[in-house]
Amino acid sequence: MKNKLMVVIAMVTLLTIATVAMASGSLTLEPIVKPADEFAPSFDRLANYMGYDTEEAFHSFHKTALFLGRYCPTEDSFSFIEQMILSGCDPQTTMDIYQFYLTTNEPISIVKQIYDMVYNGEPITNRDVVFENAFNKITNNKCGVLTEDDVVAYLEKGLSVDDIMQANLLSRKAVMTIQEILDARLSGINLEKIEISISKEVTAESNVKEATAVNTILLTDNSNTYFEQNAKKVNSILKEKGYWKGKKSPNFNAMVKEAEKDGITEEKITELLDSGYSELDIFNALKQPDCTAKTIDALTEKEVLKK
């Protein structure tokens, strides 16, 4: 029994939920950000800084531009993350921390605070735990922290690993601590009711954070319309300004042949590329056993969300 519990503890520690895509879908907050077509970002400074004149440079620039277009729908959020990158912050680490920020109810400045605390020039492994530890330190553990003994105690009382992981995610809104959420579960209150209660209190605040609004859009946009619209918008801007290098690579024909096995046309592959998906995302989607002309869009989107 002890060995089994230690395995579960390791799972809770290593599999901390820190991405919007993995959040529960029952939140009902009202988005407060502007619609996608009301903010027209300029990628000039980013293009000049990151470069775009080689396939490798363009790939990095394009990935960053797509991220900003999807997750930073207002001028304030776009400018904050752009400025971090322009000041020398590692783009991938900055984007990873920003996604963690989206699960909180903190001001966007915490992205830079976490970055300064955790980045030392090397790729970050076990990033969710690293970001969470930094977050707890910056916020003085106000959301609550569980010891290993606490985890064992809650599991022995009948709660599941999923209960603990979801409570951890919900606690980042700083409405209830993780202990308060888990104790509520023990008293018989289900997670959906707890989520609704937390969402109402967050919404009632006079300074509802953009993170809450963006999180809501991504949770409720099951058709991926928000992503697709903003990806096309970014690509249109890059093409108009002459930054676009989305031409067919030497791998394109091989990808088309692979797609044809599943009844997917060359036109569809081109459409996906023009929507902002990378060749690697499409290739990985094509490898899935359930890939068809009807599922290719959703499977490709899942590949993006894994990053």
C-alpha cells in the first residue's frame, strides 16, 4: 500500500495541471476581451528582432506570432509579452509561463516575475512544477500548498488523484485554498459546484483579469473557431508585410502522400498550413489511427495543445 501511495504522490507532483487545454470545461465566465477583429497587432518589431529570412528563423518567428495572436487578444497583453521577448527573454519559456499565468487570477506582471526566478539560460524540464513552485513563492503560498503527508491523508479519506489535481488548478484563482477545496469535496460538494462558486466570485471582482477571459474563450470554444480566426489573421498580416515564408517544403509531397492514405486531399493540407499549423503538427496528426478527412482538424489542433 505504501509503495502505491508513493507512486500516486509522484503522479500528483509531476503531472500538475498547468495548461488551459487541460482545465475543466464547466466554468461559465463571460469573456471581457475584445473580439478577434478589433485588435490589429503589428509584428514589425518582432520580425526585425527574431528574423524571418531563413526557414529556421521564420519557423521560430511564426510560432511566436501565432501564440501572440491566439493568447494575447488585447494590446496590453500583446505588448507585455512582446516586450519581454524583445528585451531578450527566451520566447518559448516566456510563452510557457504565460500559459501558466492564464490559469491564475494574478496581474500579468507575474509572468516576468516567474521568468526571472526560474530561467537560467537552459531549457526547463518539469516546467509545470517549476512554475508552480515559483508562483507559490511569489504569492506567499496564499493558494495553499500540500505536503506529501497531506496528499496521503486526502487519498486515504477517499479523494482521487484527479480531485487533488483539479483542486490545485482551481486554487490558483485565489478564492479558495487547495485545502478548502479538498475539504469541501470531503463534505460532499462536487467539483462542478465548487467551480461555479469560484467563477462567480472571480467575475464579481471589479478588476477581472484578462487571464480569466482568455481562459473562458479557450474552454468554451469547442470548434476551435477562436484559434482558426486568429491564426488566419496573423498569417494574413505576415503575408501583407512580406514576412511570410509559408512555402511548401521538401517534405510537402511526402505529407500529401501520407494524407491520401486517409482520404485527405492536398487542398486540405494546404489549408491547414495556411491556417498556421506546422508541418510537424500535421504529420503527427496523420499518424493517429483515427485520422480521417473529418478528424484531421481536431487532431492537428490537439498536437498544438500538447506543446
